[in-house]
Amino acid sequence: MNITKDFTWEEMLYSHTAGMHNIINQPGKEERIAIEELVKRLLQPLRLAYGKPIRITSGYRCAQLNKRVGGVPSSQHVKGQAADCVIKGSASVLLGVLLVHKLPFDQAILYKKQNFLHLSLHPYNNRYQILFK
């Protein structure tokens, strides 16, 4: 089922790790609302601005899954407010598109070596924080 034209619930909830360890990775009502906001206000506009597919490698994570993958307890993934994005080529291009188009975001963390961009959106107070790891 689609959240928007280019993003589905399946990709925002999918986790290979959850499947391997029989973890039920299902969001509650508040997390579902946050996921919809993340996709509609940030990911879909970014996809339209970029003009090419964006693959989500990690979206929502329940607390058990987050712990299993080594995420910090305060991770915005657990709240449905974050997604890790991969494109063909350098993820830094996606960061550039994000900034040029002045899209709303809380954190943009560019993982250079792993070549992905972590993006989050807070419902009220976005910090517009950019980090490089």
C-alpha cells in the first residue's frame, strides 16, 4: 500500500534483520502518523526534486529491532521520524538536493563510507542539523 506516489508502507517497515530474528516491526498510531509526515513532507518532495528513485534501507524500527541493529535508544527511527536513504551514485548528491530545495528536516547525517543519507523530520522543532560520519 502506498503512502505517496513513490513510497510504500512496506519499504518504510521492511527489515531483513526483523525477519531473521522473528521481530514484529509494526508501528503504533503515533508512529504511523510520524511516518506519513516524514514521507509526505520530506521524502516525497526530495524524490520529486531529485527526479530519480530513492531506496529506503531503514525506516521505522520498533524498540526491539532498534536494539538488535545497534541503534541508540533515542533513535528517531523508533518514533517513525527517520529513514536511511540510498541512491545510485554518491549520497552526497541527495544532501545537495535537500539543501538547494530548502526542504524541511531535523537531521541529515551523511555516512560517507557506507554511502547513505540518514534523514529525519521532527513534528515541531526541526534543528536543520547536518552531520558527516
